[in-house]
Amino acid sequence: MVTTEATAPAATTPSEPVQRRRDRRRVNVPGGLGSLLWLSVVIVPVYWVLVTSLRTQQHFFVDHPLGLPTAPTLDNYRQVVDSGFDRYLLNSVVVTVGAVALTIAVALLAAYTITRNTSRFVARSFSVFLLGLAIPLQAAIVPIFYMITKMGLYDTLLALVLPTAAFAVPITVIILVNFLRDIPRELFESMRVDGAGEWQVLVRLVLPLSRPAIATVAIYDGLNAWNGFLFPLVLTQSPDQRVLPLALWAFQGELTINVPAVMAAVVLSALPIFLLYLIGRRQLVAGLTAGFGK
Amino acid sequence: MTSPVPTVPAGATGTRGGGVPVRRGRERQPVSAWLLAPALILFGGFALVPLGGAVALSFTSWNGLGTPAWLGLDNWGAVLTDDVTWLTLGVTLKVMVGTWLVQTPLSLLLGVYLAPRGRWRAWMAAVYFVALLLSSSAVALVFKNLLDPNFGLAGPSGPAFLQHPWLGDPNTVLAAVILIIAWHFVPLHTLLYQAGARQIPGSLYEAAQLDGAGTVRRFFSITLPQLRYTIVTSSTLMLVGSLTYFDLVFVLTAGGPGYATRLLPLHMYLTGFTATEMGRASAIATILAVVGLCLSLGLTRLSGFSRMQSQQEGL
């Protein structure tokens, strides 16, 4: 039963909830059918990817596309792993962790300043970050390529970390500011009265209190960094520096007709995030909603 | 650095009696503005400066290797008189409108349906979410193969509508791209609407029910108006986001067949990094940035977003 309403008022007569329940169940028929339909729209492709990844190439051409594999095999996965998958995975982890750590570090300092400093300069800087949300990163890619080349960083992982972090700064600052604003001013003031310096306030008060917000925004930034495609495409070249989304694309170019192997690569590339999702679903969902207000 | 106007006589400290916060004077700022420096340097250096750089490079001729050479307005003349530019702008606009029209009703209805608590709904919401966990390039690879008329879901004897080469036919490819984008991003917007619908006070529905309002009436008279900020947030994300669909379309169709799915950012990439006309690509990038800024500012104004401070900041 899904009828328990959290907001049910105390003063209901016994017959009322029953009536509401009946009413709601009637309401749910079209909604339920529609959502089941969408469920199949989501599940069928995912299921197809999974069963395809387990087929041999010969069976791929003859099996029913949605049937179970007649001769299931893990060979495709072995082939993907042998093609340097661990390297790409490691690169993705390095870029994601590096970019998220850098973003959070600078954004936390900025958010702390913005909430605690009322000068006009700080207020203007905050507006700049707000405006920064509207910049499509594609628009800046040519000059970024120019800068990265001039800095001698082309085809390094650092070349991916820096712009990825930079474009994550606005949303991160804004979410952290929203959160830090809710910390009562008295807490800051009493710490200052006790003689704590800026850094002590930051480390002993702001950091512990904003841990949930940091986790949330780190997940959001992390997902973006993990799935980033344009920066790796433009700023790296050698297979050694390839990250997962790019590796998928390259893999498909190398194995055009080996669809089962490509699907195995898709599954493997999604697996880390999927495992994280199973562990931290609540935080992930909170991270995504917090990213867009509400 | 601008100097804040000191409004407090020197010597005043902290909070005055009566709780009036006295925090204007330069010496009394609790936190030094210098702590902003790292964020400003990173964001400025790798986002704002490049944006200005795109404008500057648009007046140069550069093949990506040597030094950019000053060219004047040639790139702009070429870009603005090129039919392909206007074509890609049109395609971008179609995708923008199409994705909004497909995604908004779908995610609104799904989000409202999923809003009440319950195990079944929670389970369904969790499954919906899987599409969002895939990277854009993974989604593109999946659908590219899935929609293949010979080897995909259609198989040797699949349903007729799947045997149509959706991605190979210039007349259907845009619709297919729009639907694939929806497949990928509807979960995100469903989540937003779900969160929004959960915040509608239940008492509103009870009052409406007492007044005899039916389901449809309640949806249009309560749910929809109460969700207006969510609609604005979600729509802004969709519209501005449609300027940034690059990876999905790049992997899925590479802009083809012909120019049928050549979106503005893709056009910029192909001009710059495939045809190595970096100057011309920068002119296109500038157009992209201007369209993005106008769109964001326009949406913010139109929706009266400036009034809702906290929501705006979360965007």
C-alpha cells in the first residue's frame, strides 16, 4: 500500500482516509500505466545492452535481440579489459578526484568569504560566479586549447583537471554559499570572541558543519567530471591519457562491427558509477536536486 | 580592489547593542577578501579569460599549431554569410524546442506521480535513474547500435518501425536525437519535479477535495501552479542545456547525415578541430556564448526569477 500520507491532519474521521485511499487508487491507474510504460522504455535498452554484451559475435547476428544469449560468454569483457580498460579507469579516477578536490577547496574558501564578508568587491565576485553558470563550456574550448598548449600541458591529465574544475566552480560556490548562509552568525562570532583566527574558524567550524553540503556538491561535480567528453577529446591525444568516455568512443572506432564488445565496454564504463549509486543513492539524488535549487 | 565605504567610526567592534550588525568597515570584515583569490584565479583563468579569448581569436587566422595572425573581420564575414551557420542555428533551435516539448510533460507527470512515498514508487524512481548514470557517449553508443536497422533491436525480423534507419534518414534523425536526449535527461527532470511536488502542502489538496475538485482539476489548479518555480528551473536547464549537447550528438551522428543534426557547438568543434579553422570556430563560439547568455538572462527576467533569490542561486 502506498497510501500513507505524511501530511494527514490529526482531525480526520475514520471514514475519510478510506475514501481518500479509494480515490487515490482510482487516480493512479493512468499514472501507474504511464510510469510502467516509461519503465519499459528505460529498461529495454539497458537489458538489450546487457544481453548483447554476453553474446558471441556469431550469435549476435542470429539470436533474437531480446532473447537470452544462447551461448553466454564473458569473452567480450575480457577483450575490453585487455585493451587497457584499467588504464582508462585509473585516468578517469585521477581526473575526477583531482578536479573535485580542487573545486571544493577553492569554492569552500570563496563561499566562506562570500557569506562572511560584505564588501562590494565580494558581492560583485559572487555575481560573476552567478553569471558564470550561463557560459557553455563549448564556447571556451578553442582558447582553452590554446592556453593548455602554450602551458605545455597538452596531452596530460592536468590539462583535464584544471578546466574541468574551473567550470565546476560557479555551481559549487553557489550551493555552498546557500548552505553556509544558514549557519547562525552567533557561532562565528563566539569563535572570534574566543580568539580563533580565520583559518581556525574555517577548519574547526565551517568545514565540519558543511560536510553534508560538500558531499552533495562533490557528487554532482564528480558525476560531471567523470562523464566529461569534450575536454578529453580536445586536450588529450595519446591512449595513455584517455579517460573512460573517450575510451568508449575510441573503442567503438576500433571495433566497429563487434557490437557485443562495444556493449561490454559500455557496461564496464558504467559499472563504477552504478556501484556507487547502489551504495549512496540518497546522497547522489540529494546532490543532483541540490544542484538545481529546491 | 574596490574599497568598501566605512560607515562605522573606527573603534566600533562587533555587534552593537540592539543587535544591529556592524560589519561594514574594512578592518572589521570578519573574513579577508583574499580568500576569494584561488576561486577567482581558477574560474577566471580557465573560464572567463578563455571566453574573452574566443572573441579575440575570432579576429585572427589560426590553424591550431602556429601563432594566430590578425585577420580583422574576415571570419565574422565568412561565418555570418555562411548558410551552414544559420542552418546549425536552426537545428539548435529545433532541438531546443523539441527537447523541451518532449521532456517537460513527461518529467512533470512522472515526477508528480512519483512524489508520494511508497516502496513501489521508490523502486521505480531508482530504476528510472539508471539512464542518467550512463555517460553521454555511452548513451550515444547504445542507441547508435540499438537503432541499427540490421543488427539492432530490429534484428532480422523485428518490428517494422525499428527497421527504419532512424539515424540514417535526414527526415527522422532529428526526432530520434530529441527522443534519445529525452531518454537520457528525463530522469533528472523527473527528480526535480518529484522534489518539487513533495513540497506542496497536503492541506491544499484536502481543501480542494472538500470543495469537490476532481483529479484533473486538482492537477491544474494546485499542482501546476505550485510547481511553477520547478517548471522554470527545469525549463531553464533544458533550454540552456540544449546549447551544450555535444558529446551525445558527436558520438551518435557526428552531425549527419549531411547537416541534419549539426548543432551549434558541434559545428564549432568541426570547424575548429577538424577543418582547423580556429579563428572561424572562435567566431561561432562567440555566437554560442552570446546566445547562451541572452537565453539565461532572458529566462531569468521573463520568469520573474530575480524575486526568488534563493531559488535563483540554486540554479
